[in-house]
Amino acid sequence: MTFQSTTNLNGIVAAVDGSPTSDSAAAWAAREAARRDVLLTLVYVKPSDEVGPWLDLPISSEYLQERDRLAEEVIEGSHRHIATVLSGTRDVRTNKLVLDGPKLPVLIDLSKDADLMVVGCRGLGGLARLLLGSTSSALVHHSHSPVAVIHDENSVAELEATAPVVVGVDAMPASELAVAIAFDEASRRGVELIAVHTWMNSADFYVDVAYEDLAVQAEEELAQRLAGWSERYPDVVVRRVVGRDNPAHRLIAESHRAQLLVVGSHGRGGFAGQLLGSVSWTVVQAATIPVIVARQG
């Protein structure tokens, strides 16, 4: 049983640019589309031909031709790559889009009609010392749909198919979508789900609270967030992890033995107006496995 039916026109959207992490993202997105039996959309956004008011120079026809040639090369290269990855497995319906315009607004607009946006952690324009590139950073902050951030090819290829899915759960309603996605992903993969709920320490509270009381409260909060989902997904075995710990640190620790990590867009420590909570932001940057940020428009 799935938590939602697919009605979005673009299905799973993978943003590609010809970089190694882009290829990893496209391959992961293709496998995900196969699991869900939905459309896979590969999208490449061509650099804008608007050079800015400080350069009053015409754009040459040679530049435009080369730009179009590169766009075709990137999108077809990504398509060939996923065909190789999926060789001998289920075919995936694929749509290839080459679009013009400012890259980030174009991708954010596409997310309005996507089930999931998939992006490499860092593209061709990223610096090696940066953990996230501008595209992945913008999407996890502004996307209208959930976003999967994929790291390098080796880390994806080495993931065990039987490894669990990990989800971060807190007491806020914003984690409900993360829980829904995590149960669905664990069910489709046929693996265990690890639900993590932690608190830092009694200093987080305005009044002194006994450790035992915090532990009981945490168990109750996690039970409330998981209520009903095990009935919807009776095939998913859930292991609960509750304790006093930094939530980001604990999630990263659990992810070392997992194949997928799911987090909410903001949680207990965040404000409703924030685009991404500190825990989610830390996890997206530090994890070495695919991370889904449960955003919604």
C-alpha cells in the first residue's frame, strides 16, 4: 500500500548537467521510478542567453549552436547511462526535457508538478570543498515537492539492497510527511525501517525535567507519530531508536548502515517560516547516502 497515488505530470524529475554526481542522481532516480512505476523526467536547463546589462555584446550564433549541442549531449548521455544501469530490469518511461531560462527558478517551477525532485549534491559548477552546490541547496530550501539529494556514484553503488531506511521523527506535524515517505520507501524496498527520535538533554527545557520523564515523553511522541502507519504497511518491520542525543548526529550514525535517510523540512527546533531546519540541513550536508527532504508546496 502506498501513502499517495501519483498524479503529477512530471513524475520523478532528475536534474542533469553531465557531472558524475548528476549521473548518480539520474541512475538513482531511474531505479526509484521503476519501483514506483512512474514517469522519469530527465531535465537539462541551458544557460541563459541573457549576459546582463554590464555586457552590451551580441550573442554569437556559434555560441548558441554550441550551447544547444552540449544540451543534447548531456541529456542523451544521461539517458544512455540510465539505460545501462537498468539493463536487464524493468523498463522506465522516460521524458527528456531541455529547457531555457534561469536554472534554479526553472527547476523550482518543475517541482510543482513532480512527485520527487532528484539532484546530485554538487554539479559541474560546484567547488570540491563545498558540501552542497547551488542547485541542490536551492531545491532543498525552495522545492514544492520532496527532494532527494544523491552523493557520488561509489557511495550509491556500494549500498546494500537489504540495508534499512532511516527516518528522523520529532513531535512536530512537519515530520508526518517524512514518516509517510519513509514507510512507503521501506515497503517498496522490502527492508526494515528505523525511526529515530531523540532529545538533547534537560538543558533544552525551561524547567528541570527528570531523565525518566523525558524518556517516557519521547517514547509517547514517537508512538503518536508512527500510529496508524504500521497498520497501513504491515510488511514493514519498524525498529524504534529513542534516546538523549543530538538528533543530527544520531541520524548520521544510523545512516552508516542504511540505504536511504528521510528527514522533514523543519522540526522541533525550527520556526514554521524557516525554509529548512538546522537538523535537516546538517543531515543533507553530512550524509553519504541518498537523503530525501520531505518538502511539500
